[in-house]
Amino acid sequence: MDVSGFPAMDRAASMSGTLRAKLNEQMRQAAGGQRADSYAGLGAAARRAVDLRAELARRDVMARTIETGESRAAATQVTLKRLTTIATDFSGSANGLLGVNAADATLLAQSARTALQEVAGLLNDRFGGEALFGGADLTNAPLPGDITESGMFEQIRAALAGMGEGDGAAVRESVKQIGASNEPGVTPFSDYATAAAAGTVDDPRRSVPVEAGVTVEIGLYANRNAAAYASTDPDSTGSWSRDLLYGLSVLANLGPEQAANRDDFTQVVQGAIGALRAGLAGVTEEAGALGTTEKRLAESRRHHEEVGQQIEQQVSGLEDVDLAETITRLQGTQAQLEASYRVLAMLGDLSLTKFLR
């Protein structure tokens, strides 16, 4: 700034401009709490701030993804708990049929039919609009339609209705094979679930990423085991869900006709009990394995959250200002600017007469 060739005033005006710019920047920092309004203003720290921000975003996304996985696993556990209760109740109730009259079989059949429909409904449970037991098919129900109208149920009913004296052991094996069948028109499961069980479509378990390249499996299936071991019980199909479905189907189709011959009736009931117990063991194993997975998910989420908090502190150290220090500097700059204005006022009032006095 050039003021009539008066160097002192020029210097004072220049200093005032510099102080004014400095005060504006300090006021911006005090208002927003940030060192600069763009990464360019951070200088050499800009690259590190960008990298830290990217890592912070990755950790945040990972933690939220894991949290969703935890919620899905928790919803699955609720379903497994109910399945466990049903399997426990009916394996005990079926055991009570041995040595009692036909009326008890009829009453249990009514309850078993309702329980069978509930189990099918539970295997169709959804979380966030996605099938919990659908494998990779998250959209469709793995057990479409009414289970009591399926080929499996109707064929088990026919096998029990046609049981003659001395056929108990053969019918016991027959209904197990019906329960294990993947044949169209017999299996109650969807085409996708059936193809996946046969290995003709790729159906990986639903999993949750917990770190780069590392995932934890949480998905379960409606027609085959995921983490549970295949049962060695001779009445098991090798799948806990199938065991529950066909075991309840057998109980739902018992009546006076089957109870008329005690030995054959006992054979069939013992088969249903074996299936339900195998199903119960499988559900318990799935729940236990999923519980271990939930613990790992929780630990991974906490790890990402804690690391994220540390990164936030590092980013804050690079991008944020110390407000107390900034306000102190701002007040000092303001005092300097006011002083510079007074000097300018004095220089502006200076005349030759006053200068010569």
C-alpha cells in the first residue's frame, strides 16, 4: 500500500492488513474448531489426515456390518431356542405314548400337527426381509406352502395308514426315507433348497466380514446342517431340521388304528422319538456354534470401535485446534490490530506543522 510516499504509514497499513487476515483466520478456527477449511491448509499433515480418514471410514463400515451380523445371529438364536423347546417337549411327550391307550395318541397327534406347522414357519423366519434359513436364497421361503399338504406329510400318513401287523420296523424305516427324500413331489423344501442340498447349485453359508479377507459364517439352512454334526442315530436323516419335520409328521398321523397293535405302534413311536432327539441334538449344536460366533463378532466389533476411537484422536490432533489456545491467540491478535488502527489514525492526523513542533 502506497500512501503519498509516506513509508511509515505504508508499513502501518500493511501490518494492519496482515493482522486483519490473521484475525479472520483465527476467528474461523475458533468458530469451526479446525485448523484449515481444506486439506491444502494442513500442509505436510494433509496426506496423513487423508489416510487416517479413509481408515476411520473403513473401521466404521466394518463395525456397522458386524453389528448387523450380530443382530441377524441373535434373531436366529431366538428361532433355535423355540425349535429346541418344541423338540424337547415332543420327544418327551412321544415317550409317554409307550404303554398308554390310543386316546393319548390322538390327542398328541393334534398337538404334533400344530407343532409341525410352527416348525415349518420357524424355518421360514426372516430378518430384515431376508430368510434366516434360506442359505444364499435370501428372498424365497425355503418351505413354501402348507407343510401338512406336502408330499412328505401325505406319504408318511399313507405309510402309517397301510401298516399291517408285523410291519412296524419296515414302516419305521420307510417314513425315515420319506423324511430324507429330495424327490420332487415328496420333499417339502423349495427347488433352490433341494438343489443346494444336492450340490447342483453353489450355496455358501451367509457370512460376515470381520477384517480384510476374513469372514465369520452365521447362516443356517432349512434342510441340512451347517455347523452341527450329522447324527449317527439310526432314525436320523442326517439333518436336524428334517428329523424334526418327519418326526412330528409321524406323531401327527398316529391314531387308534396304529395303536391297535402295540408292538408295531411302539416301533413307529420309538422311531419318531429317535428322530426328534436327533433333531434336538442338532439344534443344540447349531445354537452352541452360533453362540461362539456371536462372541467372536462382538469382540471384532469392539476392536474396530476402539481402533476407530484412537484414529479419531489422531485425526483430531492433525485437523482440530486447541480452542483455549486459539481464543487466547485471537485476543492477542485483536489487541495488536486495535493498536495498529490507533497508529494509523495518529499517522493520518500527522501534519507538517505538528511534525515540526
